[in-house]
Amino acid sequence: MKKLILIIISSAFAIAAYSQATVKKDKPNIILILADDLGYADLGAYGSEIKTPNLDRLAKEGLRLREFYNNSICAPTRASLLTGQYQHKAGVGYFSNDLGLPAYQGYLNQESLTLAEVLKANGYTTLMSGKWHVNGKGQSLPWQRGFDHTLLLGNGSYFDQGDYNGGKQIPYFIDGKPYPLEAGKYYQTDLITDHAVKFLDAEGKKDKPFFLYLAYTAPHWPLHALPEDIAKYKGKYDIGWDELRKQRYDRQLKLGVVDKNTPLSVKDADVYEWNRLSYDQKTQWAAKMEVFAAMVDRMDQGIGKVLDKLKAEGQDGNTMIVFISDNGAPAEEMVKWYNGAIRNTGPVGTIGSYESQSKNWSYASNTPFLAYKDYLYEGGISSPFIAWYPSKIKAGAVEKGTGHVIDLAPTFYALASANYPNKLNEVTLHPLAGKSLLPILFGEEKEVPRNEPLFWERAGNRAVRDGKWKLVSTYPSYTWELYDLDSDRGETNNVARQHHDIVSKLSTKYFDWAKKTGVVEFSTIEDKEPQNMKDFRKSKVQELPRSGYGVTSL
């Protein structure tokens, strides 16, 4: 017992010693904004017709990257974003579910420090408002991983605290304590914004710099929005997804966020032909996208409030803001998943509805890329990237980049002159996997210099990016496809047969990385995959109407 007490005391002293970094008043504030299920083409600054004036302003006054990658789905992206590790190294290799191995335990491990833990130890106040999703088994909650003040939301309805299954109520938490709310009396996106603004109001006048992690749930399904926002988009999507995709692509080329030699990806066979739908079908589908656009619009309004508060506190001149999305727009169809067909009891957008935009509209959201959330084609892993830092970042810049979420931690640590330790409390920490983006953000480089490729693995899907080459396979197939992304980022022409040497080289590197990172063949752990996640994978394949086109309802 005495030995245990000594260990605890020693650990406490170690944490205290690591936490007493000297505060420098000139250190910049850092705000990291994360959208959920937002496609590459869903912001005005990336070709969208959706009204996002605040994010567009950040893009105009800051920098955009054409190539910035996530991990294709919520929890794995957040694990890498928060720790600077590939998701398996951080313990979230699959999702926030435990598949029985350390790399797949479903929550952040102790060998991977969070942004909050490192920045707090280097003199920052650490704030978080929104979605967390890296706390399987109730482990590694934000207030346990370095955040001073938090609003933590569950996943589900935007109007009440019901979970995705429509059953139990998920409590919200403020600084670790349950936060009761009355159903129908709030809107989740506004709640996230309001608490972020409250945090900034409290911290803005202090000498200490702050780090704010602003993690919106929007525009993740269910499609819920406020009537005044939906009204702005009435009739906007009567043109259908094919024409919308064409218009977005044309704007992307003019904006420079898509290279002029990038072809549009091939349309999936199960994406409906808009012109073959009946009037009623078109009306139903257009209503979904009107709500989706309203959700993005409301999130942008919230970001505007954060910018206004920064300015009011005199902090806008010394703050870096980075905006990204956690994955591409989704393909899942809610009628097939989470009892969506049973739960739809009201018009789309209302508290009684349970809809997603599905593959049809996500086909336009991910313009010009192939595939969707959870796939490792460009449509699944490409994120808009906006960085803003007045006087430090050249206004209006658009660069190639080839950044990845593992690069955010080293970027912020370099910006904050923060020390990242090798060991803490007798735990040897994983070295950071990414590279600082500061040379690109500050105009010193056009691309991230890397000593090795970028790698992905998610539920058996695999990919490697090395220079212009991308190797990819989609589970349960193990057949590699190879694309030259310099000329074919739409992934229209598989050149694996013409370049056996490149396939061999990159696949060897992949398997070396997988072994070092704790990745295992998904078939060996697939039996531990929860049924709802198996259903999720099935829900991404869209069926054509049983009675053919022209029926009243889909």
C-alpha cells in the first residue's frame, strides 16, 4: 500500500513538473474547427452554392490547400487529429469500439498525448465544445485528456438528447458534469457555438494563450435544421445532383481548388438518374439537400459569432484558425440503418424526421472525387482545408499541400514553441508521425516534405500516397489499384497493370508500415465488429426503386 501511495505521489509530481511551463504572452491562440461529414465541395470557398460567408472570408484572407487528407470516418480521424498519430497507434484503429487488440481498443491510449495535454503543459488554457468520439468504454474523456473547460455532446438528434437508435437519452456534459436540456428548446449547432463563445468571453482578456477545439456535429445526419435556414434554399436543388455537380466543378476550376487537369470521377451505377424521377420523387430528394445546406449555413453562422468574439476581445490579430472536415460526405442510407424507416415520423428537417442526404447528394458534395465517407478513394479522405492567421499567412493563397490530419499536432506545437516529451509518468510516448505545415502556411514551401509515404487502413480498406502515386484497395477485395493523382485525381484510370514495379514497391512499404503501426488483417477481427457497424457498411449500397423510376416514393 505504501509503495502504491509513493507511486501516485511521484506521478502527481511528474504531471505538475510537466505542467509548469513558462507562459509567454506573445504565443498565438489556436482554434481548430472540425465539421462532420462535410464534403470537399460543400463550402463556397470550395465551389459550393451554400452560403458560407464566414468560412469564405477566412479562405480569402488566408490559405486553402487542394490536398488535405483525413482518415475517412469520424473516430479514426479524430484520434489522429488529437494526437498526431496514425489512428492505430492512438488506439482507435477501427472506430470507438473495442475489437480486442490495443490498436483497436476504441479509445485514446496513454502513449499518445492529446493536443490539449501538450499545449496545456506549455502554458495554454485548453477549451473544447462539441463532439469527441474517441472514448470507447467511457475511457479517455476530454476532461481526462487535458481540457480545462468542455461542452461534450452525444451523437444523435439536433433537437433532443436521443441517441442514434432513438432509445436512451445521452447526457451532455459541461466540465464533466451532466448538463440537462429540454427537448425542442435548443438546436445542437447553436449550443456548440454558444459555449465556444462563452469560453472565449472568459479567456479572451487573460494573459494566457488559449487553444479551442470547436468540433461541430453538423452537417452529419440526421438532417435537422431550423425553418429560417431551410427557407433560404427552397427550390435551390430542383436542378438535381448531376447538374449541381457540374456547376460546383466549374466553380472549383475557377477558384483553383481543383487542378485544371483533374477529371470528374465516374458516376456510381447506383446513383439515381435525376431526369428519370417523378415530380414527387424530385421534390422529396430536393428537400433533403435543402436541409443539408441549411445545416452547413448554420454552422457558418456560428463560426461568424466566434470571429466576432475574437475581434471584440482584441484577439483576432494573434490567433491561428484551421478548418477541416473529418471525412467525405456519406453514402449511408438511413432507411436501411438505425431503424430509419420506422423513425421517420415528420417532414425532413424536423424533430420527427430521420433522414440522410445519402449517396445521391453526396455524389455532388464530394465533387470532383470518387466515392464517399469510409472509402479510401479521394472522395472519402479529402477535406477542405482553410488556415487563417492575419499578417502571417498570405491572403488568398491556394497551395497543393498534400497535408494529413497527423500533421496538425506538429504544426500547432511548432507554432506554440511547445515541447513534446519523449516520456511522461514512466510511459514512453509515441513520436509524432506527421510534419509541421508551417512552411506551407507561411509561404516557404508548396508541398509537405516527407521522408515516407502517407498510409491508411480502415476496416480492411487500404491506401498509400507517395508523391503522385496512390495505391488503394477496398475490402473484401485485396486487389491493388494504382492511380497517378497528378493527372487523375478523379481516379478514373487504374494503371496498376502498367506499373507492376510501383505497385510492388508501395505495397511492400504498406505492409512494413502496417506491422510497425499495429494494423492487422481485418478478416482476423471482423467477427468482433458490432452488428450496427456491419449494417452501416451494407447501407452504403443503394438499391434502385423496386418498381422502377416514376413511382411516388423512394
